[in-house]
Amino acid sequence: PPPAASDAKLTPLQAKMKASLSGARFRWINEQLYTTSAEHAHELMRAQPNLYQDYHAGFAAQLAGWPTPPLDALAQLLQALPKHALVADLGSGPGTLAKKLVPQGRKVLSFDLQADEWVTEADYCAHIPLPGKEDRACEGAVVDAAVCCLSLMGTDWVRGVREARRVLVGKGQLYVAEVTSRFTSVDAFVEVVESVGFALQKKEDKDTHFMLFVFDKVARDPLGEAEWKGIRAKAEGLLKPCEYKRR
């Protein structure tokens, strides 16, 4: 972004126009992320790397008006885990959760569509670059807690739930924070997540903007092709695109 000094030279009208253009750009990127597959979003960010920074700058501006940041609520829940627990933040943005918890001596791996010193590049719906199998033995898995904070975005979000389960240890947990207005049916959402191989352990809906879920991984046989097709069909339309108001 341009240095702050240049903004100081703008007239009030120019500053308003710049903010309006930034907001429109954010809403366009946001629409792409919510109405297409994660694979398409990854390709878009690779083709135009500046979109990633622009999106997260707009995203941070939107969240500034929320009573409680969902990441803070999740960080509080994660405090109950043993200090040695390994957390995987899926769709981490700039690695904010890791920046909160790592200084406390906790271990957090961050994954998103663009890498930096805190974040590993990955389309987590397609593949998280960590060991683990779908079998009952959870062979090789090392992650104790997987986190999806407002990151079940693409039309194929349930693939990310399945991939999160793969990398979790036998008694691992999935933490989800999602915008309340996105749910067409909370019960149906829980049912779909559970059908992948989880059991709902905790649900919080006291915040005005978002809901929190904690799911325990449960043992199950690997998903067959027909069953997986059915789960994906049930997941369609359960989460509406997140629409942010003009600011």
C-alpha cells in the first residue's frame, strides 16, 4: 500500500473516493472467495498476489466493528489444551492466531493461500501438507486441534472439514467460528460435519455476529465414494456467502 504520507495529501473527497474503491474491491474479492471453489480462489491469488493483501486489509477493517473478535474467542478456548498441543490454523490469514499463541509457548502451524514468515501456502480444502490418513488408526497424524476461523469459505468447504480430520490425532478436535447469518440450518451444518467423522462437543451462539463449535474427532472407516458424494450434496447451500455492508 502507498505510504501514509500520501494519504495526508488527499482532499476529503479524494479520501472518500479511495475508501469507496477499496471497499468495492474488497467486496469483489470476498464474492470470489465465497461463490467459487477453493481451488479457483487459490489460482486467483497466485495470478494476482496483491488480492490477498487487499482482502485481508478489508477483512480487518470489517472485523474492527465487531463486539468480540472471533479469533480472540477461539484463542480463549484453545487455552484449555495442554501447552504441548499442536494447533493447525486453516485459512489463517496473516497468522494472527499464531502471533497470539506462539509467544505463550504454544505451537501453531498456519496455512492459507499465500505464504509469509508465519504462514505456509496451502489450499487446505485440497491438501494440508501434514501427515495423516483416514483410517481408524490415524497413522502419522500429529495435529491436536484444527481451527477454521471464518474460513469455511469456498463452495467446497466440506472438503476442508474432511482434510482437517485426516491430519488430526485420534482424540483431536476441530474448532470452528463462523458468521451466524451464513447458516441456513445450524442443525444440518452440524449433521454434515459429524457425518465426515466428528461429534459435536460444544456450541456457543451468545455472540451477535458469529457462532463457535468444537467437534471431537471420532473413529470411523474411510469414506466411500458414494457416501462422500452424498455428504457433498447435503453440504451444498448450507453456508450462504458472507456479505459485508458498505462502510
